[in-house]
Amino acid sequence: MKIFNGKKLWKAVSLGLCGAALTVILAGCGSENSSADKGVLKVGVTNFADTLEPTQNYFGWVVMRYGLGECLTKFDEKMNVQPWLAESWSISEDHLTWTFKIRDGVKFSNGDPLTAEAVKASIERTFAKNNRAATFFKYKEIKAEGQTLTIVTEKPMPNMPGFLADPLFIIVDTNAEGSRDFAKEGPICTGPYMVESFVKEKAVMKKNPNYWDGDVPFETVEVPSIDDPNTRAMALQSGEVDMAVNIAAGDMDTFRGNDKFDVDEISSLRVVLARLNQKGILKDDKVRAALICGCDRETYNNVLLKGTFLPGKAPVPPSMDYGFDQLTDPNAYNPERAAQLLDEAGWKDTDGDGIREKDGQPLKLDFVVYNSRAELPLYAEAVQADLKKLGFDINIKTVDYNLVDQMGIKGEYDLLISNITTANTGDPEIFLSWYWKTNHNGDNPQNGSGYSNPALDAKFNELAVEFDKSKRRQLMIDIQQIIMNDGAALFLGYPQTNIVSSKALAGVKMYPSDYYWITNLIKPNNK
């Protein structure tokens, strides 16, 4: 039985109509209106950052995406770690000491030289300002001598170069902090562009005159935040922006095959999931299993989202080689089983109002969502409709994205939706451990759900010190199966991701890490 009522049918149809309307109404606009040949690049995005302080929340992602900040390492198109501000690195025989050679000749945007001492100060600043840093690695000592940086860790860290590619570890000039408000004015970094002005609604950047890695093509980059995906698509089609990130499913046909635009669309490393808080009603494993197997994820993705998302099953998407096909989903869609599980758990609709109760308590859950990504409210409404048939009362609670991280940490939800990169450090270890390793007295703050499994923790402990790639892969497959068996989360789908640009530009590329949107490789197309 399908999930759509009239409201949802209209939403699904409207996605398609919007794309069709764009094609008809705005045909003929596009690259000839581009600002790119005037020395200005305009990029339409969804921005979640209130500030540009890279240690606050996940705002380092924005600092990197906007071409402002760089790390010691970076990921290529296949998520292999490559040198960036560090030109090379090595590890000691005891696997505890990492030595990084900091690249010569690099300057911050204010002209100060990038030294190992500057890198040391930046990393120490990150640890002082954000507790999440210690969930990557803990160090005993950081030493700097000339251009040589040495980090001694408390225990072996097999993926240390990948950890340092995360935007939390963007290198900033700490000496500039006394005269500059990094949050409001932007940090002093080493990227091709530097901040001229910033508010959440729009960032304006200028060329960094001291950039170290080739020419910087544009004098100015303007980044308006256009949260509504239909408006973002229209802005691109009309020439108001030259490129746009993450065009919604219903508008993609407007740009595919259009000779005025280039589309770079890839299978992402992301998963859309709902974390399940196990401190209340969802503590019961039968209720969690019923909730998961009551959701028709095939229909959500193939019909509602027009096949631009793959149906969810496991924590890590099939775009990565971590056993997706061999993993077994114990809670695949089965509404009859879901109803039976609720009956067994003692939840009955005794008063005939369509909502089950137990001990006088209704089966009511808050589903926290944010709407800066077009698919999230659609998923939530689809889940709400399917679970209503089973006797759940799902209350959708929409909040600003900036509240989501703290709500997750504090456990202020029953279900909490997220669109998450599963390999922010090159493989899924950090993602998996953040959300499902036991949180002992705040030592793993991202897991605010109350979920804990000692067998899973043992696997994480093995993984944390394992250097053999094949053994690491198998451990991450085992970890996923335990999470799925426990019904620890509802995995809704895996998105495609895209950047669409005017033909007036060259060098626009979507990377699977989702970190590198604006680079100095983007330039006017002089063909």
C-alpha cells in the first residue's frame, strides 16, 4: 500500500512541474548572462553557517567549501589522501609518532609565512575550542622545528593523514586572532580566496594575493545563500549565479542535456538517516524494529525522489566498498511484521483513535528535521504517513540546522534526521564510531542517543589500532551488521550529489568528499 495522500502526491508532482516550468519559462537564459567574464564568480549554495569560525559546529566545512581554508592533507576523486599544506609525512616504527614536512613557500592571506610552529598553534587551537577534535585522535605532544611538525599520539592512529583532512583541522593564522574576529570577518587562512564580508545570507571573497598554488582566476567571488532549491535552480537558469551546488531532483532534467550548462553528478558518500533515541519509547528493540520495517524506503527513493536517491539499508552507502551487498537488513519493509512486533511489545489501540497506547502512554514520537536540504522534509512526511498506518503518532518538528548538532549531543529528540558524509576522513571509521560507539560520560559526545553495545565497542577498539586495510574493511562490515541488527538507526537513502555550472566556466567539479566546491581550478571558459 503506497504512502501518498493528496498532499504528498502534490509535492511529488510539483517537483517535476517546477523543473518543467523552469525549462519553458526561462529557456534561452543562462551562460550569456554570466558574470564570469567580468572577473566575478557567483555561486549559489545552501549555507548552514552563522559564522566562519572553523572550530564552531561544523562551520569549517563552509570555510573550506568557499575556497578560504586548507588542511595539511586533502582527498582526491577516489578519496585517497594526498599532500596539501604538508608535502609529505612518515610514521615511526611504534606507530605513535607522525612527522609532517610542511610545504615551503606557503603564506597566509595576510602574508605571514606558514611554518610548522604556525601549524602547531592552529591544531592546538582546534583542540582547545572544540571537544570533537579529541574524537579523531589524542596527542601526547606536538613539536615544531622549522618546517617539520611532529605529532605523538596516545595510541596508534592508522588513519591520521585522513583525520587531518577533515575541515575541523583547517590551518589558520592564530597570530591574526587578536586583531580580527574570525567568526564575523573570517579566519586568516591559505586558500585562493579571502573574506571581504560575511553574513549568513551572503559571503563576498576577494583574490588572495599571496596564494601559493597557481593563479587565482577571479578578483571577486560572491556566494549568496539560496536555501530554497527551486529558487537556486532558477537563479542558475537566469544567470543570477554562474554555478550552483546540489540542484534538487525535480529540477535536474532542466540542466541535463542543456547545451548552456555542465552537470557534474556523482554517487555521494552520504547517507540520509534518522538517529533513534533509546532513552524513551525507542529503548524497546521491538518498537525500533517495527518503526524501521514499517517504512517503505523503496517507494520513498524511487517514486518520491525520482530515483535520485538509492533506497537505504546500511550505514555506509553502496558507493563505497564496505560490504553493502553482503549485509543483511533484518528490518526490511514488512508492515505486517511491524504490526506484530508492536502487538508483542504491548502497544495496542484500545480507544480506536488510530494511535496505539501502552500503560496509558500514546505511541507518540518527535521527528526532528531541518529543511535546508529539499529531501529531508519529504522523507519525514513519508515516514510519518507510513507509521501512522501502524498506530504511531509522529510529530514532525522543524528546527534550524544550527540546532541539530547540539540536539543530537543532548539527545533532545526521538528521531533526528541527518544527511551525513560517511567518510569525512577517507573511510567510515569516524562516522560509525561517532554515532554508535558507547558514550561514556561524554567521551563520545556525538552519540547522544543512549545506544550502547559492548560487542560493538570491542570491534571499534580493534579498528582504532588496525593498520591492515583488508582487516579494517572487514571490521567495518561487522560493525555495520551489528548496528543494523540492533535497529540503532533508520537508514533512509543515499543521494546523488551535483554541481551544475554555466558553460562560461571551466574546471567545476564535484568531489565525493563534498569539501571542495570553490577552487582556483574554476576559471572562465575561454574556448
